[in-house]
Amino acid sequence: MINENLINEYSGTTFSVTKVNGVSRMQYASSDEHWIENREEYGSIFMGDGPCPDPDNPFVLGSVLHKRIFEDIPDYENVLVLGLGMGLLPQYIKENKSFVKVIDVVDNNQEVIDYVTFIDDSINVIKADAYTYTPDKNYDLIIADLWWHHQITGEMKDNLKNHYWDNINYNGRIYFPINPIAYIKTA
């Protein structure tokens, strides 16, 4: 979760940010269903650190699947996040995964990039399209945090996996947290 004092309300062309009960909510203009709230669970669940399962909360129950993604993974020093959003995931990694040395983030929305100035300065944000960007280095973990659950297709996952496969270190993985699945690169 990002310190709420750092997040300002905003009304722009592609998104807006409002505060509801003191919590920032980024709403994308493309759809009423496309929003992100500044909540700790976002990063903790997606990074396998989520709370214990709660049968009354399907979002938290899903954290079990995310935990399994990170079983037996060595420390991942170099991370690429596809999709910036409010910066919750890269900021969570920075604050909670001390072994991570490099966090790069790719996003194609300049308005979002210009707005999200409240994440740690060591997080490198790259303006590019996640489907065509070619990294100049390899990563231990690539996280595709690009879509909402109803927008993911097998073809999209395959395209991204194939595009980035040569930029994943051995024993590294590309991870799709919305419908939790990871592909591990082995020798």
C-alpha cells in the first residue's frame, strides 16, 4: 500500500483518481470495471504473501494459488513488471522483497507514467508497449499485470510468454497473477 498522503486526486483523459473513505481509487476511462484501489492486499496476494484463506472472501482465498507460484523459487534479484497502474505491485516488491536489486516497469500510458511519481525513485519506469518491448537484460521474474480477469486469453499469455522467454534467466519465471499461472524456464 502506498502512503495515501502521497496520492493526489486527479481527473485526466485516460483515468481519474478519487478518494473514497480515505482510500485512493484509480478508475480507467475505458470501462467502469477497470479500477484499482490502494490496498495492501494487492501486492501481498500477487506476490504470494497474502493472508490465510478466508472462505467468505474469494479474493483472499485465491491467495493460496499465488503462494504456490512462489514455492521453491530462488531469490529473484531482477524483476520486470508489465503494467504500472498505481504502482502498487512494484512498490510492494521494493518495500517487502529486500533481495530484489532491479525493478523495471513497462507501461504504454504516458499519462499514468507522469501521474505515478510517488513510487520509489529506484523503480525504473519504461514507456513502451508490453507486447513489443524488448528488454536489454534478462530477468528472474517477469510479472504480467496487464488485464482484468475477463480480458485474458490463452493467446495473449502465449504471445507474452514467447516474446519474453529469451529474457528470462534459468530457473526464472513469467507470472500472470490475475489468473495465477507461471511458466518456469529450466535448462
